Amino acid sequence: MPSPRPDVFRNVLGHLPTGVTVVTAMSEHGPVGMAANSVTSVSLDPPLILICPASGSETWPLIREAGCFCVNVLAGHQAELCRQFSRKDTDRFAGVAWHSRACGLGLDDALAWIDCDVFAEHPAGDHTIVVGSVQEIEATRRELQPLVFFRGGYGCFAEPTG
């Protein structure tokens, strides 16, 4: 059976809502960061997550060099911030308030922060699966809703009922 066309694959998987994050690190060249929505938990013991940067990413090699990174879970009002961290050839940190964390930069308005060491990398088609060993974790903004990517656009998650 032939593989689905890329446009059909993207369209169908677009029906799966994903959280939106910005992955950051402090490189020898200064702060670096990239938007990422391919983030998931892998293991509780030991605590592991994964992110999936594009193979052609110019940012991932700088984060890899740092050896660790911080996943910033974005809030519903941060869609433009996600777009800012998706652009090339721009100062992605322009106008962004952040603070130092154990493994990267915490964006001040994020819902949560996950600090990780790079644990493993696996090539996977046009992306790389990066497993992060969680070192520190914090969530302090419970009053805010998360930013969600769904069917090619941004939205918010409503609190579940019942």
C-alpha cells in the first residue's frame, strides 16, 4: 500500500490537538529558542520527554551543543510569541521577558517549564527524535489556559467538565 501524500498526512494529523511550546537554551552565542509542538512525555521512571525538531533546523544544533534545554509550555495568549519563535533570521527574544533556569531560559509568561539534559537522539524521517532527561519541572500559572494547535490554527483548551 502506498504511503499517504504529505498534504493528506498533515491534514489528518491536524485533527489531533497538540500543546505548543518554545524550547530554549543558552548557547555560547547567546540565547536560542524554537517553537515546538511535537513534545510528549515518554517515561515516569526515569522521567523522560521527547521533542522532535526538524532535521534542517538551524536552532537545534545550537541547543544540542548546550547539552540541555528548557521546554516552555505556552499559555493561550501566547500565539504571537509562538510565531515569533518560528521565524527565521530574526531576534526571537526581542521584547520577550525571560529568566535563567537550570537548563535554559524560562519565558516569564509560560504555564510551565521542563528543564532537560539531552539524553538521546534518533533520526526519524525529516525530523529528529530527541529524548530529554527531566532535571527540574515547575508549573505555577494554573489560572491560565494552554495554547493548543489544531487544524492549522491556534486556540485554547477549555477546562474539562464532569
